[in-house]
Amino acid sequence: MTTWQDLTREAPRITTIFARRLATTDNLCMLATLRRDGYPRISPIEPRVFEGELWLTGMPGTTKFRDLARDPRLCLHTATVDSQVHHGDAKLWGLVQHVPDPALHQRFAVALFEETGFDLRGSEFEHFYAVDVTGASAVEVAGGHLDVTIWTPHQPEHVVRKH
């Protein structure tokens, strides 16, 4: 399993862009899942990095979590709000694994409250998914060209420059 901490070591350029985009969009990303009929579904989500892992959690009973319970594959894309991509853009591909650990959930809830003021302390999490990152990419516009950084597990990230 490739955790966020692993990805940060193996793909520092991509994780820097991803973290920067999260910081400028209130953690908003677009999550791609697969519907029951095989078509893609795009849903907003606010992923969180906690204890070295990337977590997906949220409101119970939503279709995106039913999709992930049935098929753990996903793509997570930083919310693009600028067609010129001045601040970069990043995508992660992976698989989710539900982690039913009440102690972890409560540590997460305390950290979330301390960071944002959103209070889920004492709540039970129906969906608490760790993301196993299986691929990642990022783009940056610089000096009249586009740099595309690509990472796959056990390979160093590499940059493809497009003019």
C-alpha cells in the first residue's frame, strides 16, 4: 500500500502541488468513482491528510461512498478553478480500504475540530477510507511551457515538458 507519507517521499513535486491546491480550495477535490452501471460519477469531497495517510470520509449514505464500497477504484482531482492552471493541478489514482477503527476515528475527529472547528467528536464514522495511491500526476505552467509530472509506484517521478 502506498500511503500519503510514502507518496510524499517518492513524488515530492506532485504532493507539493496537491497540498498547495488543497490549501487554496478549502480542501475541495473532485472524486471520480464508478457507478453500478459502470459509468463514471464525479462528486465533490474534502480529503484530509492525517497520521501519514490520505483519508476520505463524509456524510453517511451518499452515492460516492456506496460506489466505493462496491468498487474501491477512484481518481481524485484537485478542484480546478483557473483555466490557466496558474497554481498547478494534480490527480491521484488509487484504491480505498475502509478502516473501522473507532480510536483512529476519534483522533481524526479531534484533529479536524482543532484545525477547522467542525465538530465530529464522539461521532461514529460509517465510511472511513484510507487511500492506497496507485498513480499520480501534476501539471504546472511555467515560462511558456507546461510541465507534466508523472509517478507510478516504485518509480521516481519524472517530468515531461510540453512547449
